[in-house]
Amino acid sequence: MRLRRNLIWWLKLGIGVFMFLAGIYIITRHTQPDGHPTKHSEERALPLQEHIPAAHLDDNKNSILEKQIADISLKTNVPMHDQEGSKDWNDYALIAAEARQTGPGEQGQAYILPSNLAAERDQLYRVNGFNARASDDIALNRSLQDLRHPKCRDKKYLAKLPRASVIVPFHNEHWSTLLRTAVSAINRAPESLLLEVILVDDASTKGFLKTKLDDYVRANLPKVRVLRLAQRSGLIRARLAGARAAQGEVLIFLDSHTECTTNWLPPLLEPITKDYRTCVCPFIDVIDYETFAYRAQDEGARGAFDWELFYKRLPLLPEDMENMPEPFRSPVMAGGLFAISSKFFWELGGYDPGLDIWGGEQYELSFKIWQCGGTLVDSPCSRIGHIYRKFAPFPNPGVGNFVGRVRLPEETCQERGRNETRETISEG
Ligand SMILES: *[C@@H]1O[C@H](CO)[C@@H](O)[C@H](O)[C@H]1NC(C)=O
Ligand SMILES: *[C@@H]1O[C@H](CO)[C@@H](O)[C@H](O)[C@H]1NC(C)=O
Ligand SMILES: [Mn+2]
């Protein structure tokens, strides 16, 4: 009898002490001042995946208290959004309409140009490096097959996402490939999330890219505006000009001969909403330069480079495979297509404007992202096709490759941004 009483007393004391300690733990976590860049607030902005295991503490049959602690620390560590905060952004009416669409190149199928058009074909091939004549027979709003991971189809994203500005620099781009870039981006993005598409004309010389383009855009594409550079400035300076003109909270850079596929935008915006220093790349698919057939390049890889700074693709890590289709970290971006918050882009100082035309700019920006406390991820549910040309149709007017001239951001990020606490971008 006495022994049992003793046991109960000890048990009560044990529970009491445990609850007291747990209480103190909760209180200190809760009252941590928000504005101070403590280690704690550093952790807050880490990508979601790293914190997810905490949610599985439920399985652990320990005390309710422990679960409460886990819940609270989850809430304070990560701007987690529950089911109510998420939304199905799919445009099912559009998906159904596209499924019925037939014609040249529809459903992303190969289009074989009739042989009587060989002369026109050859002439346009020479100036574009791809079969632009075939492109002209394909609808600007052609349908594409859905190559995404099956789990992407009904995946929900945050209901509150920031608005994006799409920036498309071009120099002598072909008419239908340029417009298909804009049309596919606009049609397949939620109306409320795509603020504008800025076409940055880097001193093109083709006549139809002037008044005819302005007129077409004014009549058909209210979200598009054309920004003209006075002289040939190169890809990087064109992107910078577009970024300066952009009004969205997120900047999305696209190449001028690309096609965005179904629901491409929310998977790029969501990681940035969770941490504005995350830069997000879509999966890049291949649009065939001859037939415009749409196909996958692969099912994801990490960007890297060799000792000569040539871009390489490495296999995914096993944990990234397992996590599919969640965004995974990638050391360097391929370059042409990515999303970044305007805030972070300017904290990084944008691109180094000393960089000319093409080749290496992705290293400069990728290094700056990682060195300035950012993260670079690939988002498998966002897929965008790109025409890899058969050959370069115009000479590179710059000094060519500038790999040797990549300046590292020693001063760039130490001054800008480093002393700020991390935060998420406001919605809109
Ligand atoms: C594509 O455009 C054509 C012509 O402008 C239009 O009739 C058709 O409905 C559009 N298709 C979709 C899926 O919106
Ligand atoms: C920290 O940030 C504030 C506001 O952004 C700025 O005024 C200040 O100069 C920065 N301090 C340092 C040491 O960079
Ligand atoms: Mn390209």
C-alpha cells in the first residue's frame, strides 16, 4: 500500500517537473522577439522539406505535450500553410479545351512541313537556326502534352501568391516563336498571378518586330508591353532593363523561343513566397528545332560545372528522388529560365552589367545567390519548353564568353541584405 502511494507520488512529481520544463520551453520559444536576427529567425526561412519530419512526431506515441511542442515549434519555425491556405490553381476549362484541339503541332506532336514549302523553309532556317516556317503553321496557343510527374496534376499551392512579371529579352527573334512564348505564358498562368509580360527588344533589325509587333500586342495581348533598347546591349543588360521596368514582386526571366506548359506559374512562386531568397528554376523541356515536337530532356538533374566552367548536369540525390516532385536544391542554374523575387534580385545587385551577350552569366548569378544566403531550387511541376537551335544564326556581337570575368560578390551582398532578417513576400 505504502509502496504504491510512494510510486504515485513520484509519478506525479515527474509529470509536474516535465510539464514545468515544457512550459518554460514553449514560453521562451513564443516570446523570442521577432525582429532580432537570432539563429532562430535564420532557421525560419529554411526550405520546408527540412522541417517536415517534425510533423511526423504524431506517430510517436509520446505524451500529448510533446506533440504540442512540436506543433508550436513548427508554427514558429516555418510559415507553414495548412490545407485552408492552399488552393487548386488548375484551369480545368482550359485543360479540357486544349485536349480537344487538333492541327499542326497540337498536343506537342511533331509537325512535318509540306515539301512544297522547302524554299521558304530554307530561307527562314538560315536566319533563325530552327524551322521557323514550321512554327508559322502551328497555332500560337497550340496544346501540349502534360509531361509532369503524376503528382503534379492535382497538387495544391498556396492560395496567396505574389504577382509575377515575365521578362523576355529578344534580338531578331522569329515572329511566331516570340509570340508563342508570351501567349503560352499568359494562357497557362492564373490571371491574377501574372501581372505583365515585358518583351525587351535588344535592337532587333527585323521590320516585323517594330510597328507590327506593337500593333499586334496592343490589339491582342493587353498584358504584354514592348521595351526597346536604343542600341544592341546584350542579353544581360536587356534582362536588367526588363527587371528595372517590372512591377511584379517576382521576376521571371524567359528565353524568347519557349513555351510554358500547364499551370507552370504557381510552382515557381510558392518557394519564393516561403522564403524570398529562394530562386526557382522550371524543368526545361526540348522543342525540336525541326518539327516543334515537344519532349522531355530528362526528369530532373542538378546543375553543375566542370573545371573549365562548362555547364554540366548531375544526377539527382536519392533524397531528392524520393521527395519528387517537391523542389530540390541545385548548385547552378542552366541560365535562361528562372524566377527570383525582385527584392532579392536587387539585393544581389542584379547581374553584373559588365557581362556581355551570353555564356557564364548563370554562374555569376548562381554564386551570388548561394553566397548571399539564398537557395537555388528546381521545381519539377513547372515545365517550360525551349527551342535549342540547330546552329547560331547570328554572330555573337560581344566579346564572346566572359567566364574568366565573373566577379564574385564580395562587397555585393555584405552591404545589401545581409543585416536584414528574412521575410516572406506579401501576396498580391
Ligand atoms: C486557340 O485560339 C483559337 C483561335 O484564336 C481559338 O479558337 C481557340 O479556342 C483557342 N484554344 C484554346 C484552347 O483556348
Ligand atoms: C542594415 O540595413 C539598414 C536598413 O536596410 C541600413 O540602413 C544599414 O545601413 C544596414 N547596415 C549595415 C551595417 O549594412
Ligand atoms: Mn535560347
